[in-house]
Amino acid sequence: MKILFLLSSLEPAGSETYCVSLADQWRGLHEIFWISDRLHYGQSYTSLPIHQKALPGGVVNTFRVAAFIRRYQIDLVHSHSRRAHWVAAQAAALTRIPHIATVHQPPPVHFFSRRFPCLGQAAIAIDEAVRQRLLQGLRWPSEKIHLIRNGVDLSRFVPTAKVPSNLKRVALVGRLTGGRWEAFQFFLEVLQRSIQTLPPARYQILGRIPQERQQALMRQMSLVRSRVAPSTVEMMGYVPEIGTALRDCDGVIAGGRSALEAMACAKPVILMGEGGVLGLCRAELWGEALRTNMGDHLEVKNFDGVRLERALRELLTNEPAAAQAGRWARAQVERDFDLRAVARGVDALYRRVLEKRP
């Protein structure tokens, strides 16, 4: 089957990693083609400004994508962002092929999104919060919404023994853009406010720093470091092999896919996403973690400083409980996020949609 992944990536993000994971799992089964603004993991792709609004850029993109579909005889187009959904819906209609949309975050609800949801023959929701928004906000038929979670390659993200060190090492993982910039700033505020009650630790920030914020962040970090000593805060920048980077961590602060990958490594994870803080990931939080993509999709944002401080203290002072939380987390990822099962689910959806093609 020839599949076109249509994205509007300007930076490495969860939607692109999602596509890369599926493509790797389907190697030899499907032929994957890529169109996006930019891609970051070595794929061969066609660059189009898919991030542009519908008029006029989206219309131009539609005809270019339709021409690509005809040229390469694509069987199905699979889109992964709001702007990509719009272009994919029009191009699929022009070329008479099926369109599937994976919705990676709850979409905004307004007249245009309700009138033209552009979700194709089937929409994949990665969590219950997304599914609920599609169902109630966009009034999309329930039979067209399929809950299929993110997939994690459990052969790439594996538990490993860490090298002992004097200071515990905690990694905050995620790109420092959009809502994650707000979460990062919140973390720095809580750390400075609570540092006197926490054991010294080595904090490492793993994520791409936007060019326009680098100078201001350098000045901010100089002040933060002086306030949190003897703890340290290091800016590590973008790290392509996150599993290797997490090997010697004692704990991780993350949301979304980054949290899942850390959990697959059996690391205790403080769930903090774009929507706020859930806390140290354990059984009592798992329902909310599943529903909100590990803290990314809270309906009402909840950046609770007390909750984050409490989770940091437990992570740094209660080593047996933290280790148990890490082992438990690995088991949940094996059960709910195994890439092999996710890839089978998406492939089965492709085949059902193609069978119904007139």
C-alpha cells in the first residue's frame, strides 16, 4: 500500500515521531511518502509550506498535493495537523482516495471547524480528551472516531542500569516552544521557590531552545543557577537519542510522548505537560494520565506548584518508592502503548477504509 503522510512540521514534534515510528514498524509492508514543511529524522520528503492558512497558501498546497498523489499513485493520505487535515481533505476529494486524520491534540471549536472538520473517512484520537472534543465539540460521528494511542518502540527504549553519582540527576524533557515553554518557566519558578526544602540535585533540560529566546534565556539561567546552588541546572539543547540521554537519570519530568519514552526506560516520571502537573506517575494517576496524554490535554490548565514540589521531594528522597514507580510505569507502557499493537491497529483501519472505497 502506498501511504502519504502529510504534516506541517517546522520543528521536531510528537506528530513527526509518531509517523517515524509507524513507518519503521511497517518497513516492507507499506511504502511511505512524506510531505511537510520540514522533517528532522533523515526521511526523504517533499517540502511544501503546509503550515500556511487555507487562503491562499492552502489552496495552492491542495493542488500540489493532489498532483503528487496522482504522480505516485498514492492509495491513502494520512494527515497529522490542522493545516494538513484541511489540505489532505481537499486533495483526497480531488483524487478520489481515502483520507485518515490523526488528531494529536484537542482541536479548537468554532464555526469553521464545525462546518469543515476535514477529518476524512476516519479520525484517530490519541487519547480520550481528543476523542471527547471531536465528539462533543466538533460533533463528529462516534463511529468515525477511533481511539488509538501513541506507540512506543519497546526495543529502543529499554531499562538499563545507571551509573551511581553523588547528586541525583533529574531531566526535564520536551521542546521549549508553545505550551511547553510555559511549563518550563513554571518549573523554574517552583524550583527557585522550593530549593531550600529539596536535596541538592543536578537538573538537565533536554529540548530545543527557540533561536529568538536564546539570549534572554541565557540571562535568566545565570540568575536561576545562582539561586538554586548547590543544585545545578544545565541546558542540554535538542537530544536526538533520548533513550541514551536518560540512561543515568534518577527521574524525569515530562508530558506526552517524552513521558512515555521515559516510562518505557523504567524511569520514575513526574507528569507535567502543556496542560499542567499531574504528579509522580503511579496507579492512582493512570486514568487521568491516559485521558490527557500524560498531562498535555487537561481541559483546564493546572500548574500547581505545591503538587510539583511534592513530587520532586518524593523523587529525590524516597528512592525505593521512585524505583517502584519506574518499574510500574514500564509495565503500563508495555500494556497500553506497544508500537507493534498500535501499528496493527492503524493498518487495520487503513484496510477497512479502503474496503469501503467506491
